[in-house]
Amino acid sequence: MTGHAPAKRPNQLFRNLNSKIASIPMILIAMGIFLGGSLWTILYSFTNSKLLPRLSFVGLDQYERLWSTSRWIISIQNLAIYGILSLIFSLVIGFLLAALMDQKIRFENAFRTIFLYPFALSFIVTGLVWQWILNPEFGIQGIVRSLGFENFTFDPLYNPDIVIYGILIAGLWQGTGLVMCLMLAGLRGIDEDIWKAARVDGIPMWRTYLFIVIPMMRPVFITTLVIIASGIVKVYDLVVAQTSGGPGNASEVPAKYVYDYMFQAQNLGQGFAASTMMLLTVAIIIIPWAYLEFGGKKRG
Amino acid sequence: MANISTLNTTGAGFDAVAADVSGPRGRRPKRVLSRRNIILYGVLSIAALYYLLPLYVMVVTSLKGMPEIRMGNIFSPPMEITFEPWVKAWAEACTGLNCDGLSRGFWNSVQILVPSVVVSIFVASVSGYSLANWRFKGSELFFSILIIGAFIPYQVMIYPVVIALRELGVYGTLTGLVIVHTIFGMPILTLLFRNYFASLPVELFKAARIDGAGFWQIYLRIMLPMSLPIFVVAMILQVTGIWNDFLFGVVFTRPDTYPMTVQLNNIVNSVQGVKEYNVNMAATLLTGAIPLIVYFVSGRLFVRGIAAGAVKG
Amino acid sequence: MTNSVSIRDLSLSFGAVNVLRNLDLEVRDGEFLVLLGSSGCGKSTLLNCIAGLLEPTDGQIFIKGKNVTWEEPKDRGIGMVFQSYALYPQMTVEKNLSFGLRVAGVPKDDIDRRIARASEILQIEPLLKRKPAELSGGQRQRVAIGRALVRDVDVFLFDEPLSNLDAKLRSELRVEIKRLHHSLKNTMIYVTHDQIEALTLADRIAIMKSGVIQQLDDPMTIYNRPVNLFVAGFIGSPSMNFLHGELVEEGGKTVFKTHGVSFSLDGYEAANPLVAGRKVVLGLRPEHIHVDSDVPGIEKHEAVVDLEEPMGADNLLWLKHAGHTMSVRIGGARRYAPATRLQLSFDMELASLFDAETEERI
């Protein structure tokens, strides 16, 4: 009853041993793939690796070449147009649909099912359907022309100037349902009493939305924004299916550039540099958000 | 209606000074066709039409013969329904040298899907359970890195994974692809399970420990039976996610093991031969069928899954 | 008498927060000990340490003379009943009771025998095949106790087991737990924030604040002779009246004086000499102040009724006197309208006197 330390003090390493064993895959993935893999790619982006990764450093050569390649410039421009428009439209449409859905309507489930089903489909399927609908001969342009408007032109997938908008239409069709769902969840999270108070005070509904509800939903908007944005940077399959980057290379995007250089053109260095630029883009989006979201909480 | 109620109240003996008996009384009459309702349901219906249109176009196109497609427009219903395109898409469409249709890709996808779903959910649920109930020094740090990893574009990590799999001798094999799906499914699934297990009453876990149950016993006998809904949610996420994957399929499989999405893209976007739009649409529908079925069957759970995965991510 | 649970110099900190500080506690064999305190005082943390669910930063825990500081919960000979009952929802009552035994690999017929015994004691035989969701709050509570019972443990730990129940059921189960303790005679350690539960159930009460035990005594001592201002104010409802003043010499005696009014301290048993000039707090419980007493020869003070709160059996008067507001408990039948003048007298034997600075009992 006296001894201060019985001999079997468990070794700290073996405490929760099963838990540690069970976490090995997580630790390997987090450290080995996510952290290690990213650092590896960044490191090799400073080399002149071609067919195989080689550690012969060439400084910023790959980046200089990247930014002087017109295909990369087009990719970045496309990503910017697609990204900004897709953010604006999906947030606006998503919120409007959610606000309409929140009016205690009948058939809410049916409407939600319809708005969300495209999200269950792959980008490949999405891209191929819209490729068909936007087909100038048989699709929308063909139909409007057959109605007598002979000069009607709507062939985004065959016009280098507007091809990215054709992809945008398909992207919005696939993704707005998700935004609507997130917004609706946010709206449902708003205290019922807010609505009662606004009604008693005689504030019109649109004003309540604009000046009370939307500011209250700031966290939902920010989270949605981050989700859409990080998805946009990855956009790849949609372009491959809908246009294969064409006509010419008018609808190229960075993710496709990376893939093509890594696995088709056997120019790994370029692929690594381009993917590091993608990482940088995501970091610019994520870091301020993570700082706001989590930095504040720790202090509080 | 208003008249009748007024008549009834006159005899009810109200003090006419205190209560305005002829005024509004009872439930306010509702008009079904108010301006608000017309606008509300009008807008929703037009939006619904827009979302349904591509599905409709796919179906009608896939049921038409090629001559009819060349004649008419894509929205018109088929004059003569034919299932020929479906048969061709399933069994005869060509990719490269193979002409045995999408069926090959379908079975490849099934072979990829089943082990990937099982392994990724098992690994992630155990990690989530460990994070929720058995924290150790550093476990939260690893988890944070994992979650940050969810935002890193796959393109950044994909080549190191190729090298790792090649070193392990599983590059291009089914095992390799299962590992890849497990890796990239980890962040979202671990988060899902961790949050779920953390939401269960911690006293249950304490009670089980006092009863003498260890790590695996608590997981198998206490946590698992209480967590069936979240496992279903995870399955929905993974089945649709893995079935719809294209990038990993292209990078990590060989042509004879291509999953359905890759094969579909190759069929539709192949440059040789005459474009058979009806076959293409039938093939597209076939590829979309599995996630669509999952979606329509699971309904609210699907929504819960993406909401849980997205809002908290 | 042997001690059932001994805690030596126990400390626990989460980062910079010290939840338990150098805590010592001896629980006697067969004793019903209540850990009482408001939320955040460390009482549940202490219980979790005893159970082995939390690791102390320093110190030792002995159960039945065995150092269990680093033992697994299952090896400590303890059973625990939780606030939310923590019954496994997917298992029947029977499976809930037997889970620990099955994990330990106890033979089937032994399990059956133990369950039969426990369910008889707790009168839950008809419930054995049901799931927890089909039970009432009181029934769940009994099953939760049964889970500890079947494992034949030395020490029962209760973590606020009645806090989730409504008032009526709470008082019923309180009686049942007391009866159970009388028949089982196990050591029981019971955490609560409810002083009524503490006073009615405990053999001894340990009152905790900021990770330190303030006083460990039997209920009546705690009630009548609190060791410091905190304990005095924590126990009792409505709480003790505190009069802030000082000790002065008056007519050869030391008296308590506040706002020009003197209180004779005749009958007060001081542990330390009463030194004139010391700033002190005089504590008087509402029922230790008498109104219009007819006992002759005792000191009487005149006061004015401010407000009356009738509570049925009792009547609570709020009075203004000597610069303080005081509450006085009198019989429910005696009514006084506001502004009534009346005579007060005080039970100095049951009063408490605290140093204003150290807040310790004098």
C-alpha cells in the first residue's frame, strides 16, 4: 500500500496502443501522401525531369517556361472566367432556389430530388449530355433554326471565343443543386423567431432576407464558397468529356495541362510546376478562410 | 363561406359593442391561385424543367434510330422506339480494338467499386473512431493535415502515389486502385465518422471501458451497431464517388481494366467512324444509372451525406 | 476499519488548468460518500480518476489497499452509474447487464446466476428482454445500477445519477439508492451538485471547490459547523445570512457589532480566542433566528418586515436589520404583513463566525 511506483508503469509509447495501430493508415496518408507527396512534387518542380523524375535542379526554369506557354495562359484565363462566373451564378441561383424552397411549399421533396440529381452524375456523363444538347446541328441551335430563325447562332462548343461558357452551363447544371441544398440547410438553421419578429415589425420578406438572413448565414456562404472554389480548381473530367480542350486549345484548364504533361507529353518537370501553381491557387483561397474559421476559435 | 359564418354568429349572443360580429372570424380564406403562389411555383417549375431537360434528352435520343435523329430535333419524343442503341452500347460499341461494348467497363467498375468501398470505409471508420474516443498525442495534428489534404488538388499528389504504387508492385492493378480510392476518400470519410462517433454520448464509451471492453470490442460491439445510418451515408458517398471517378481510372488502370467512365469517354469521343448519337446517349445513361439509382433510392440520406460532408468540411 | 478508497496527493491538470490540486481523501469501507460542488469544481474529474477513465498528472489511488493508479478501469473493482445511464441502446436489458461478464469470459451459468440475483434485488426481472428505449427513466436507472451489481464490485461510483429525472422520480430513486446501500453495504462514491441529495444520502460529504476539498464531514456537522464561508454559503436553502462587522469589547465581553448594533456571542463555541478589533462575518441560518420568542432573558433585536414569502409549511420573512437584509424561516401559519415591527432573537450555539480575511471559521 506504500510503494510509490508499481513496476508496471505502462510505457507511454504503448498507451492506447490499439488506437495507434488503427491510426497507422491515417498517419501514413496524412504525412506520407498529403504532406510528403506535395513537398515531393514541389521539390521536383525545380528540376528538369522529363520521362522520369531526376534531381537535377534548374531553378525556376520550369515556371518561366510555363508562364511563356500560351496553352497555360489560356488555361489560367479559362479557369478565372469559369471560376468567377461559376461562383457567382451558383451562389445566386442556389440561394434563390433555396429561398423559394423555404416557403413551406408543397412537393418540396420532389423539387429537391430534381434539383439535386445532376450532382449524383459524373462530370463525364454531364459533359457528354451537354455536348449533345449544344451540338449545333441537332441541338438547341438546330431547333431554333428549324423554327425559322435561320441566322440564330448558339454553338459555344465550336466557337473558341465562348467555349468556356458552354462548359460553364454544364458545370452549373451539375453543381447548383448542391449549393441549393447547403443554402437550404443554412436557411433552416435560422431561428424561427427571427421570422416572427420581422413579421411583427412589418419588415417585407425580401428585406428580411437581404439585411437579416443573409448576414446571419455568413458562415454557410463562406463554407459553400470554399467548397465550390476548391472544386473549380480541380475541374478536369468535365472539359475532357465535353470538348477535350478544344476547339484547338481554347477550353484548356490547368488540371488537364498537368495531366497531359505528366502522362502524355512525358515532361514531368512542366507537370510538377503546373500542379504546384494549382496548389498555390488553392492555398490563396484556403489560407485566409482557415485563418478566419479556425484561427479565431483558438483564441476564443 | 363568409356569408354563412356571418349568419351563424348573429344568433350566438355576442355583445355587439365588444365584438364586431360581422368582421373577420375564424380561419382566413386561402386562395390557391394567389399571385405569390403563381410566381413561386412558376419559377420552381421552370427551374425543374431546366434540370430535367438533359435527362429527358438522353432518354429520348437513346430510344431513337439514327435516321430519326438526323431528321428531327433532340427534344421530340421518338416516333419509333428502338432498344437497339442500348444493346449496342452495352455489348458492341468499340473502344480502340475492343468491340465488346460498355459491359467490360461496367464489370471493371464493379470490381473496383466493391473492394474500394469496403476498404476505404473500414479504414476511415476505425480512424474516425480512434480520433473521437482514443485520442493520443499528435492524433489531432495528423487529422488536421488529413483535412487540409482534402483541399490539395489531386494533381499535386498523384505522381508520388504512382511512384509509391510502382515501388509496391501494385501500379496498374486492382489493389493499387483500391489503395488510391482509400487514400483520397480518407479526409471526408474520417471527418464524417469522427464527427458521428464524437456525437454519441461519451458515457457509453466510458461504461464499456468499465465493463472491460477494449479498443476493438467497443468498436465492434458498441459503436458499430449504433452507427448503421452513418455507414449507409458513407457508402452512398463512396459508391457514387468511386463510380463517377475518371482521373484515377485514367492514371491508375490499364486499358483492359478501364472503369466505365473512362471507357464511356473513349467510346463517345473516339474520332473514328460515324457518330452514333443514340448509342452514345444509351451508353451515357448506362454509366449514370448506378449513381442515379443510389440517389433515388437513398433520397434523404444522400442529402444528409453531402451536407455532413460539405458543411463541416 | 480499513479504508476502501484512498487518494493521496492527487493532481490533474489539462494544460495550464489545474482541475485537481494535491487532493487527499480516505473513503471508509461501506461508506456512502458524496462529492458535492457546483459545476467545474472537479468532482466529476475526481470520480473519473477513481474509475480510471482519466489519468492523474500526479498522485496515487488505492482501492482495497491495492495501488490502482495505473490499472485499467476493469481491473479496479469498481462499477459506475452515469447521468445518462449509458445503457447500450442496441442490447436488451439482459445483454446490457451481462456485457462486462461476457467480455471477461465468465461462464454462461455463472452469468445467468448473477443476473438473476441482481435483477431480483433491483426488481427488474420483467424487463430483462426489453431494450433500453422501452424503459422509463427510473427503470433505466435501475438497470444501470444492475450493471455494476452483476460485476460484483467493491466500490460503486455514481456520476450525478438523478440529474436527468423529474423532481418526483428523483426523490423516489433517492430513497431507493439509500435502501440499496443499506442492504448491499458496498462503498459508494456519489457525485452531485444537489445539496438535498447530498444531505439525505451521505454518511459523509466532501464539498469541493476549484479542485480542492473544502470540508469532509458528516452532513449535520457540515450544516451546523461549516469550516469556511464557502461551505457555509453553499449548503442550505435559502442560504445562510451573512452579517459583516467586527468584534468589539463591550461590558467585559466580546460582542459582534455591525452598523452600530451589537450581537451577544453568548453560547458560541469559538475554536480560536475571540480577539476584539478583528473584522468578521457572522453567519446565521434562517431557521436559527426566532421571531417574537417568549423565552425570557435572551437578547432581543427589533426589526422591520420587508417582504413575506409563504411556502406552505414554512413562511420566509425578509427583514431589514442592522444594515443587512436577512431571511428568517418561521412556521407557515405565522403571517406578518410588510412594515410590521417584530422582535428577533438568535441561536448563537448554532451560529458561525468567520474571519473576514481568511474566510475560515473562528
